[in-house]
Amino acid sequence: MILRSIAIGAALLVASASIAAPAMAAASANPETWHWGSIYSADKAGKAKGMIVLDRPGFQINGKLYDFPGHAGCSWLKFRWTKESGGKGYKTFHTCDETKPLKFSFPTGYMLQIEGKLCRGTSKKITGRCSIWEGVWAQGG
């Protein structure tokens, strides 16, 4: 009698685990996403836009940086964010290719907010004509 009760309990445990496993897999298979941009440089010679994905282990920032033809210089995109732990994060991208956008992707971990700024510059540094810091994403909207 005791053996039969243990066997029934084990069968119920296995059945509940097999129902929960697909549900957890479905949650990570459908991460939350948000679109951001477009951010333009002050002279409208560069543009950036993209998507943010929330999945384990945190946020992933994806996007494209454009450098429009017919304008001297390069496009520079700067990000700054506040981490959930209170720290700060920074990332910069640049492109001088007027024919195709620069695709980028980077992890931020868990964060409270992220901002972006698009500037113009040379192939070595930012020289000016920057947008203001624009909100890309913030916790709670």
C-alpha cells in the first residue's frame, strides 16, 4: 500500500514537471521587445534606430547606424545607461560607410534606463553636431 502511494506520488511529480517545462521554455522563446529611434545628428547627416530585447541575462541592444551620403565626416552613436545595481554603462559606435548601415548588438545586463546621442566626427573622434541625449528605454515607460 505504501509503495503504491509512493509510485502514484512520483508519477504526479513527473507529470507536473513535464507540463511546467514547456511553459518555461515558451516564456524564454518569446522575449519582450521594444523599438527605439530614430535618433538623428544635429545636421541630419546620420541616423540610428533599433530594438531592445529583454531576455536572460538582461537586456540586449540591437540597431543600425546610418551615415548618409553627400555629407563630410562620419556618424558616431553614444549610449549611456544606469544599471539596476546603480552603476553606469557606456558604449560607442561609429561608421563612415555611406553605402550600408553599421549593424550592432551589445548586452547591458539589467538596467533602469538607457539614452542615446548621435554626433558627427572624423574617422578617429567626435567633432560635434550632436543631438541631445534622447531616451531609448526606461523602466516603467
